[in-house]
Amino acid sequence: MSTRWISVLLLLLQLSCHFSAVGCGKVLVWPMDFSHWINMKLILDELVQRGHEVTVLKSSVSVLLDHSESSAIEYETFPASIPKDVYEKTFSNDIMKHVYELHKYSFWNFFSKLQQMQYEVSDFFQIMCRDAVLNKKLVTKLKESRFDVIFADALCPCGELLAELLKVPFLYTHRLFLGYKYEKYSGGLLFPPSYVPTTMSELTDKMTFMERVKNMLYVLYFDFWLQIYNEKKWDQFYSEVLGRPTKLTELMGKAEMWLIRTYWDLEFPRPLLPSVDFVGGLHCRPAKPLPKELEDFVQSSEKEGVVLFSLGSMISNLTEERANVIASALAQLPQKVLWRYNGKKPGTLGPNTQLLPWIPQNDLLGHPKTRAFITHGGTNGIYEAIHHGVPLVGIPLFGDQFDNIAQMKAKGAAVKVNLITMSSADLLSAVKIVINDPSYKENAMTLSRIHHDQPMKLLDRAVFWIEHVMRHKGAKHLRVAAHDLTWYQYHSLDVIGFLLACVATAALIIIKCCLFCYRMLVKTVKSKRD
């Protein structure tokens, strides 16, 4: 494109900003790496298309945040005090521990080990945050830029601290999985334990008595013991930076909006607040034509169709024993199989299975010959399957994946197997069930229809809320008063105590009066006898 046409487009963009309801705003982004970034970047690209200036604050060790790609997004890179190989190894080791070690522990030891592992990641996040906010040159530059809003991923703390330093409102993008404690106490979300399953419980909204007991135990556990972040260290760090006593949960509670990366097609119904909106699946799109080689492979499956298998970008390979178990099961399927896998070729791999280091997942899920999707249950992949109405075989590995698969299973669109304990027969049986039982496809299509039946596009809704916060310099009109109450005021314990005191006082007065009348009566009777 010639320079003249670029100038014309820029002029038109400026004019559209001038006449639009919100005008051109300046957005600062505190992102999370890996799959979270894939989802967030779509929103940022749309903001850029609408004329907003978007600046992503990234460390020098980021993996997917690539500023060399063709995009109008600006990247402000700050030097990290840890090597990139340590950065990648930390997350890789943490995931491998989740997959291969945590299942060995008992209930209490499981959560104790989980907290220990999360503390390691928490300390890692804090190092990155410290590198950013203690970089005086960087902070000065950010202040001079006069941003209108900060868009942050709630899983990686620091966005709320930057918002406090820069004196600008901020929003979160998030999947309901911070041990649920942070959404509950910082976001103000309601979690009635009688019908809202706690994260990691793998329960549904219809619980038996014993399941409600289990759910309540999880609630108490998350409320009073388990912390996903080392809050003591974060509180101390935030207090040092701001020069006043400050808590992580306190700053998180100042978020203007929480954009949750799910929707009612996946979630169970629950109470919501005006400052919370579901935008799950905004990355989904119609399938594009496949590359010729892939299309030829898919078409060669004839009437049997194909099965797609991917454990996501975080799991590049498996142990040799597990890979052979999986390959053996896939080899017995009448369908052709596309398996995203970077590890050593399994010895039991069948001629019907093709290994690829990367696959166009969305386009394959949207192909009419795709019969089932074997997945780890990441939110992005789950929503692509919902978007195209493809039933699942879930092999959850870590994080919110267990909840995602449990929810899809409860809705009749998935079968779950365990990566560590499953045999080839277990996996084979699960795949045959979701393919041969028509109810799984029907239920997946029902979820797909719900997903598509919305008043506006999910991406438009996400961008609307960011612009809404910019237009109104925040969203205080959506903020519930619960954020300003103490825990005992929120639960009305002071009111209940006062009313109980009133009842007790009234009862005491009545008892005293009755005793007085009784004594007077006795005295009168005695005097008459005498």
C-alpha cells in the first residue's frame, strides 16, 4: 500500500475517533503469557481497529508476546531480572508437577502441595511486577503517556498496582479460577454453596446432600487456608511501593469490570453483579479451508470422519509409556486421527494417525468430517468445540481444565478419562461413546446454538465495556456497596447481633416482670392467710 493511502486511512481513523462516542483512548495492558494472551490479543486488535492506542507492557522474557509481528499494537518492553530459560522452565516444571505428581497425594497433602507450587509461581509473578514498577524510567514514561484505562489479566497480579500508581481505572480479563476466593472477596461475586460448585470440586449445580457437604468443605478450605498467591509477600510489596499499608485483595477489589472468559453455555446459572460480564468464546470464528495436505488426509477418512487430539500448547510431549497407551487406542479407531504432538513417535502408532507439531484447531473443529475432539479442556479449545458443536473426550491436566470438563460432562457433551490411570481400552471406549452415542453430538449442538444465540458479538461486548470505562472515567455506577462493607457488615452479623440483643433484653424484661408479679402474688396470698 502506498504512503498516500496509508495517510488517508490514518486521517479517516482520526476523524472516526473524533466523531465517535468514546473518542480515541489510550489503553495500557498488563497481560498474562501463553494461552491467556491469545484470547486477550483479539480484544486489543479490535481496540486498535477502532482507533484506540494500545500499549502492551511486556517483560523481556515473554514467550508469545511478540512485538515483531505485524500489528498496530505497541509494546513497551522492560528488562526482566531472570533469564528467559528460567522463565519457561518454571512454568513447564510447574505444569509437569500438576500432571504427574499431584495425583499421588491424599486430599490434604494435595492442597498443601498445590499451595507450595502456586507460591513458587506467585514469587515469580512478583519478580516480574517488581521489575516493572521499580523501573523509575519506565513508570515515568507511563505516567507521561496519560493512559485512560488499564486492561489486565487477573491471574498475573500487578495490573491493579499499576492502576494505583498511574491513577487510572482498570478492568480484568479472567476465567473464574483464582481459588474462587479472589473473585468472591475482591470481585464481590456471590457463591451460594448450596448450588454453586466451588472450583476444583468437579461438582454440578444439582448436588446431593453429601456433595453439598463436600462443596462446603471446599468453601471453608479456600476461604480460610488455601491461598493461590503468597498474600503476605504481595501485601508487603504493595505497601512498600505505595508507602501505605495495602493488601493485594484490596487493590483487586477496585477493578471496574471483570470480563469472564466463559458464558452460560458452559457455566451453571449463578448470581451475577453489574460489574461482571461473560465473554467466553470471543476468539471463535467460522472455519477456514484447510491446507491441501490436511484436506486430503481428512477426505481420505471417507464416511468414518476424523478425530482431533490436542493437549494444548503447554504440553508438548508425554512420557513414552503414556504416549504408547494413547497411540494404541487411537490405532484401533475406524476414524482418521490428527494428533498435535512434538514428542518421540510412539511405537504403537497406527497408520490412521498423523502426528503434527501444530494444527489449525478451529478450522478442523469446524470441518464437517470431524467427529470428536480429545482435549485437555483448556477454555479456548472448549469454546472452539462448543462454537462448532463437537463432542469431547476430556483429559484434564491442571488448572481450570478439571472444572471445564466436569461442566461439559454434566451437560452431556463430554466423557472424561484420567491421563495417568487410563488404559488404551479406557480411551478407546470413551472416544467410541461420544462418536456412536448420538446424544453427545446433540448436546454439543445444543450448547453451540446457545453460544450463537446472543444479542451482540462477544468481541463487541468485551470492547464495549472497555470503552464504557473510558467514557465514564470508571464504572462506579456498577459497583455494589458490598466492597465498602466489613465482613461482619456484609453478612449482617452486627444487625443479627443487635436484634438478638433486643430479643434477649425484651425476654429478660418479660421474665423479670413475670417474676415480680409472681412474688407479689405469693406475698399477697401469704398476707391473706396470715
